[in-house]
Amino acid sequence: MWFYYAFSFLSFVLIPLVNMVLRALGIGVMSYIGINLAINAAKDHLIAALGGMPIQVQQILGLANVDVAVNIVLSAVTTRFILNGVNKLSGRKKKYGVLEA
């Protein structure tokens, strides 16, 4: 008799819960892969563009820490993508400190 109650519990509670968790993980994995692919393509394009410059210009850009600035910008873009994805997944609309001049 207790098999009936256990099966009823599993089919009523556990199966939809597992389904929801797997769906959320699938969305997260696909979002991560897509964002990672886009950011890596942009970074490769920037490196190729900067690598084609004369050596003197590359040295000046190295002294100005342009590589650090590029990494900061790409990190900010990644963070913005992640926050937008979390908002879409949770169904909320929130603005993150839009700077106005």
C-alpha cells in the first residue's frame, strides 16, 4: 500500500521539480555557451586588429594598459548579459544604474 503513496508522491511532486531544474540548467548552459562564444570572438577580433599595428604603436598601447581596459570592458559586457539573462529568467524588469550625463 505504501508503494502507491510513494509512487503518487514521486509522480506529483518530484517529476515536475526535476523537469524544472533540468530546464533551468539547460537555459543556463546554453546562455553561458552563447555569451562565451560571442565574447571570445570579439576578443580574438580585437587582438588581431591590435596585432596588425606597428610595433611602436603596440608599445605605446602596452604602456597605456589598453589590454587591461579591453578586459574591463569585456567583463562589463559579460556582466550585463548575465544580469539581463537573470532578469528574463525571473520575469522581473530592473534597471541597473543607467548613467546620464
